[in-house]
Amino acid sequence: RVHCCYYLHRVISQSNFAMGIDTQEPDIEVVQLNKDMLSIDEALSMTLQPWKLKYIFEGVGHLVSTILINGATKIKRINQNGVKKICRNIFAMQQNLTSITMSREVDLDYVRQYFELFYLTPEEILTSIEERGPQFQSQEYVNAINLLHRSNPASNSSKLQNNLKRL
């Protein structure tokens, strides 16, 4: 869990999510986190019973999800390539955790869906909430709308306030 906090904090604070080029690889920190989790799994699987090992990794997906969603407030700007990049990071962690726990990490589906909101405009997000109801907590929507506002140089503060009021 400490490794998750350390590496994911670095991903959020040091990565550029408003880049011009689309890279196909996950961040170095995510690769290192996955290696660490695999090495911890290998070391512990030699000494612990399977149910105890499962207990150790239980909840890691939820922790990763929480760190990434709360970290959205620290992202300065994001564009479509940045959304692809973070979704690739999430997918890499999901594959790794699934291979360790032998069960699907649905919390990582949740965080991926959250970051896929950033493909939309604030108005599209609000329309989606009106049509289908909220999928995320209200503060998560506020953070998403604020990040989209910071990412759009043409956006003004009155538009932001109107969107937040509508939310």
C-alpha cells in the first residue's frame, strides 16, 4: 500500500497529461509499481497460505482507485492523449492485480470510467448526469469540471461558475 501511494503520487504530480504525442507505454512509475507488487507476491507466496496472500492484496485496487481519483485535483491540465495515457496506466495495474489476486479489480474499472469523463466537455458531463443520473460522487464531478476548465484556455470563470451551479 505504501508502494502504491509513493508511485501513484509521482505519476500524478510528475506526469504530463496535456502532451502533444500519444505514447503507447504506461508511465515508468506504474511499471515499477507493477514489478514491486509482483516481487512482493512472489516472496510472500512461498511462505503464506493462499487465503492469507489474498488478504494482503485485498483492497489494493480500491486504494489505487482512491489515490488516482483524488489525485485529479493535482493534475494541472489534461487532453485526450493524457486521458489515454492514464487509462493505459490503469489498465496495466488492473492486469497486474488481476494476475496476482485471480479476480477482476472492479475498482479500477470505476477509476477508468472516471478518467474517461475527461473526453467530454463540462456541458456533456452535466447532460449525462441529467439523463442517466450521477455515476460518481458530487465532489468527483466538481474536480472533473475544474480540471476541464483548467485544461481549456478558452474557458472563463463565469462559465465555470455556471457549470458548477448547474451541477
